[in-house]
Amino acid sequence: MLLGKAAIMGVVEGLTEFLPVSSTGHLILTGSLLGMADAKAKVFDIAIQTGAIIAVIIVYWQRLADTVRGLGHSARARRFVVNVGIAFVPAVVLGLLFGKAIKAHLFNAPVVASTFILGALIILWAERRPASLVRIHSVDEMAHVDALKVGLAQCLAMIPGTSRSGATIIGGMLLGLSRQAATDFSFFLAIPTLIGAGAYSLFKERANLSLADAPVFGVGFVVSFIFAWICVRWLLRYISTHSFVPFAWYRIAFGLVVLLTWWTNTVTWAD
């Protein structure tokens, strides 16, 4: 039964990590309903993110490999790496400065529900902007200042319910990136961001880890990888002909679910 619960959590992580819908909110809700909401479950949530990240690395393997090979002679490769690094720094700095305070004061149902719904309204606004405002159609066209702005947008995801993918993709679109360029850069930025955050969190919570948990963590990891791989490939095809509007309406519905589960005490949204 525990392995089955781990598999369900892996499905939720894989399907929501890279969509603009907040994987954290979904994991909290699912974990509470499955009875996986203790300290060890929080470590489990962090660990299975690794499977989702590996899925992104595999999907973009050719671009990543070409970048590594071109660092010595390609200005394009070096600019790409620098841009990802620039975008990564704000989350590190602000996360270390304000991470504890945010978890202590903002991790509650009204905040989560509000950010879900507010994020939905921003998505609807971003998708209504005229195509003439798009000035960057590929991640290779991004300047360092563009990368910094997307990195600052990513910091909004420290507020529970915002969604890291939503903050970077929609933030990128509002800054002039095309839907495709914003999505690609969001995925590339996810690699150092989630690996760094995961490693830091696992180190802090290492006392809650034991070898006996390996099967449960392994199932969650593998299932998360499989469904993240499917989701990323699907999303890249989807955005070529569709907008993010359906995700906005989903966020509004989920925000209402958060309020309902909080009001009825079905889920404990405070850490």
C-alpha cells in the first residue's frame, strides 16, 4: 500500500512540476489525502523532484550536450550558460534570505488559494497581449538582462501556490519572450534551480533518511521521471498550437478546492 501511495505521489509530481499549476500545492493536497504528510513525506516530496529533473535533461539532452561541447569555441553556448547562471542567482540569494520566513508565515490555505487565482488572472492577461509585443523567439536571442528579469520572476515562486514554471513561463512572456522561448528557458532554468534546492533540502533533512525507505523513494523517483518525461514532451507539442488559458481556469478551480479543503479541515495547509 505504501508503494502504491509513493507511485501516486510520483504521478502528481511528474505531471505538475513543469506545468504552470504549482506542483507543491498538488503534492500537499495529495499527501494529506493519502496520509503522507509527516516530516519524512516532505523529504520524499523533495527526492522525487530529481526524477522529474532527469526527464528534462533527457528531453533536452542534445541541446545540453552541444552546449557543453561548444563552451570552448562557441559564443552562443557561452551566452546560453551565462544566461542560465544569471537567472539562477536571484532564487539562491532570496531563498537563503527569506525562505524560512516565507515558510513560517505564508504557507496557509488563504495564501495558496489567492496565489492560485491571482496567477490564473495573470495568465489570462498575458495570453491576451498582442503578438506584436513578442521580441524574443528563441532562448539564443535573450540578453543577460532578459535572463535576470526571468530569474527575478522565478523568485515569485517562493510564495506557495505560485508555481515555478508558471512564474518563469508567464513572466517570460510578459517580458517579451514567445511562448516557446519562455517555456524552453523555464525548463533549462529548472535544472540548476531544482537540483540545487533539492540537494540543499535533503542535506538539511538527512536525519529523516534511512536505507529502509529506499524502495518507497525509488518507486516515487521512477514514476515521477516517467510522467515528467511524458508531460514535458506533451507540453512542447501543446504550446506550438495552444495557449495557457486552460491552465488559468484550472488554477481558479484548484484555488477553490484549496479553500474548500481548508474550510472543512480535510487538508492541513499550515506547515
